[in-house]
Amino acid sequence: MNSRMPKSEGSLLSPVPQVVSYGEEGFALSPVVWLVTGVDTPPAALLQVETSLYLAGVKEVEIRSTPPEGGTADTAMPVVIYMGKFPANQSISDALNLLGATPPEALNAEGYVLAAGSTDSGTHMIVLAGIDENGTFYAAQTFSQLIIKKHHFGWIPSVVVHDWPSMPVRGVIEGFYGPPWSHEERLNQLSFYSKHKMNAYVYAPKDDPYHREKWRTPYPQDKMEEIKQLVDAAKRNHITFTFAISPGNSITFSDDTEFQDLMNKAQAVWEIGVRSFALYLDDIDPALRFPRDKEKFGGDHNPPAAAQAFLLNRFNDEFIKTHPGAKPLITVPTEYYEEGTSPYREQFAALVQPDIIVQWTGIGVVAPSIRVKDAQFIHGIFQHPLLIWDNYPVNDFDRNRLFLAPLYGRDAELYKEDEIIGITANPMNEAEASKIPLYTMAEYMWNPSGYEPEASLQKSLLEFSGGREMKALRLFVESCYGSLLNNHKEPLSLQLEPLMDAFWELKEKGAFTAEAKELLHQFVELKNVPDQLHHLGNPNFLKETEPYLLKLSLYGAAGEAAVQLVLMEKEGDASQADIQRVILERLVEKLVSIPQKLSLSVMNLFINRVIGREALTEGTKADSPAPTIY
């Protein structure tokens, strides 16, 4: 990436574009801006640009259908913005040529060109040109990120961006066990996905009874209305809404009546706008339970695979292929994470129609890494398009943890494998907190080659906080950092451990005041994190994370009391030492009573050493129990 723009002004584009070239200068947005659009300009893109211009101080946006002919000697030409598809739109192509921003011969679907500069005649011009409607929408989003305030005016750099997504499918699957998100949370999430150029959302909450347990039962009218609102919101945000059903625990695969129930369920949501469907067969006992199925499929090489393939193929033939505009059917096989092949996988691959998409979690339910060689091997088994169901940052297998670290462990070259069509991330039950790691996953999905985990996390925190209380937010995130993906890394423990070591080493020498002050300073910062994060103005986030924040604050207070206890003992002040010991032991009792866990094991060791007994019972490592199912 060629970037001649000052880093502070040009480094926050997200996701990181494929190719960016900055010129030496930029220009201020004029009070009146001319916006030239075509019939192919998406309404959401137009709204995005208009909103961004007004927020930048533009007084009037004049929408035109034809290019301007130029100003007069007495009237300065306003900034002109062209929006629409290319190369079909000739005015868009002409504007790109004037700015010397001719796009590559072929851009991927959803790609775009953004160019801003001045023509030889002195006209300031911006072009937002997509290869399709999604591309134009994404160009509008990048434009919004490029505008900065300069001398109280909106200002945009001279720049050319050629950008496209590396992965066709990029999004989120609400596929966790436990309390599903609320309707308001889902709507908020869709806006977040759109902002970060994700284009897929799969509705599959395991504990929505109408998704799994009561899959035959139609949704009540109020719930159907909510789903319709989600479908409409997804469409506005250029997101494919996939409706998933998980009938595998109770369906009779060969029963015509039950199949009709399935068709009716799908038809009901088709009528409110759903065009993408998934039938999930994960986390079930694959053994056939009903006499009719045993009779029909019992003689097959692998009866469960035969029964499942029968259902999938029938739904594909009788619903998907009879509904023009329906997208390819998606499924999750029962063996979705195992390392090797099996009779079930081989028969499933042989019998399921080749256009049906298979989701795969990587090797392991929560895959520490997903490598190109693994994808190639698994595709060789299934012989179907693979859509990765990435079980990060999901925490339903350990409801007493948050996973807030950036995405690690995914090969940068995965997108080059034709068999991988994309990724859907499985988030946490905590919707607001999930946004922090999901930001980084969106960056990886769009441009894996340009993805840097720590840089992406820093941008995520800046957006999440609005630039407020960044240090406190960072401390909290680092206290909820360790996961299978990063080998249970504990940044705060790594930061505190050398200070603690120096504290103990110098204690023996009788001169450790400076080290004690530094350690106290660190503990006070931890103690104050909750109060500082209240300034973010995000009550939902505070509610979700309350016990974790409380525990972090208690750790800080306990650390402070522990240092004071050692200091008092060293000074021979037995009375004050006893007071600090009582304070510390009470704090330890509170800490032990909170089941939520943090990536801060060094604190347990430090407190234990101070009071001379097993202080905390939650263990000395922030490692998670091995998950079994999702």
C-alpha cells in the first residue's frame, strides 16, 4: 500500500483497503456540493454520503442526474461527487479518467474505486464507483472515513483507492447457545456489520425455541414481524439475511408431513423477504430413531448420512430450486469439526447435491488455527463449497469468560483457496462486547493480507470508545484476552510480572520504595477502570460486563492492599499491617465469590505470596475448559 498521507489522517480506514495511493494535497469541501447520481446508485449509499457531508459542515447537497457543464468566471465550481456503477455509467468512467484513476481491468464482485482530486481546469472532484451496488455502497463508507476536520471545515485528501473483498461471504452467525440477542441488539448489530463491510448475517440462535426445539411450530405474529424488520434492515444495509432451521434432533427424515412442516416454515419467511436458507444438522445424535427412517435408510452404507442427504436434497429440489432468487442452500453436517475422514463424511459428500454449501469450524470446535492445508484436506473430503463457521469470539462453552482479543490464527492465504467462500463469525452472548473482536474479524475477512491483529484491535478500541478512556478500555480488554486462538496470552500478567519480580527482589534488600510506588500505580489503574468506562456512555456494554469489571476493580484494590501490607510489615507497623491484612482477606473473599474469570493469573500468585496461603480458587491460568458442543 502506498500512503503518502500523514499516518494520523490516513491510517484508520477500516477494513484496510487493498490498494491506496495518496497525493500531496487535498481540498476542503465546499459549502454547496453537487452530487451526480445514476439510476444504479443505491439509496443507502446516497444516504451515507449525504449524511457524511452534512456532518462535515456542508450546507447544501444538490443532487443531479447529469454532469455539470462548469462554473463561470464569477462563480467558483462546487465540489462535484459522482456516484454509481462503472463501466456502464459513462459519466463515472469519464470522471475516473479525468482523475487518472482508471480501475483495473477486473475487480472482484463488491469492489470499488474511490478517487478524489482536482482536474486540470481546477475542479475538485470525487468519484465513488462500484462494480456493483454493494461496491458503490462500500465506496460511500470509505469516503465517510476519509473526511477529516481541518480548520473547522470538512477536508478530503487527494487519493485513489482500488478496493475489493478477498472473501465473497463475510459476516456473523448468531449461532450460540444461551440467551439469544434481543431484537434491538440484532438491529444494532446489522448496522455495525454494514459499517464494516460485512455482507452476511445468519439467524440461528440455538435457544430460540422456534429455530430448534419447536422447529415445526410457526413463529408467532409478533416474532414474525421482528424477523421481517431484520430482513428489511439487512437489505438496506446490503447484508444477506440467512434464515436457519435446526430440525435434526426430532425430525423424521422420510416423513412427508414433517417435510411439509419444513416447507411451510421456509415459505412463511420467504413471503417476508428471506432469500437465503440453512438447514443445520450439528450437535445432534446422528443415530436414526424412527422406524420409518430405519426402514428407508437402514441398508445404506451410512444410514445417518443417507437420511440427512435425502432431506437436504429434497429441500433443495422442492424449495430452493422452485423459488427464483433463492440463494444456495447452506448446511452444517453432524461431523463439522473432526480432523479426518469417516464413513459418515464420505457418504454425506457423495450423496448431498454439489451446489449445497457446507459449513466447517476448522479442526476443533474452537479451532486454535485454520490453515490452508486443513481447508484443502477437508474440502477433499466433503467436495462441496466450504463456508467457515468460526467459533470466535463465542463464549457459550464457558459463560464465565469474555473473549475480547483480536482474531489470531487464521492463514492470510485462506481466501486464495477456491473451496473457501468466506467466514461467518460466531459471537458472544454479550452483543456489545462482541463488537470489539468482530471489528478485527471484519478486517481479516475483507483483506487478510493487510490484517495485523494488534493494529486492528487498536482501531477497534478507538471506534468503540470514540477516543474516550482508551487506556482504561485497553486494560479491560487485556484482562479478557486469553483464548485458544492466542495460546491463552495474558498481556496484563506479562506487564505486571516483571514489576512484581522486582518488588520481591528489592524487598529483600530493604530498598524497594520506587518499585512499590510503580506497582501501586498499576493496581490503582486497574481499580479505577469501571468508573472510567462509565464515561463511554454505553450502558449496554457496562451491563454486559459488570461482573468482569467488578472483578478487575477488586483485583486492583487487592493488589493495592497487598503492597501496603508488605510495606507496613517492612516498616514494623504491626497495627497498620493487620488492618491491611483484614482488608486484603475481605477482598479475596469477594474475588472468590465472583465466578467470572479474567486473563490475570499473575494476580492470584502475587496475593497468595503476600498472605501466605491459597488465596484464590479460580486457578492460575486463564485457560478454558475443553468445549464439547455449541
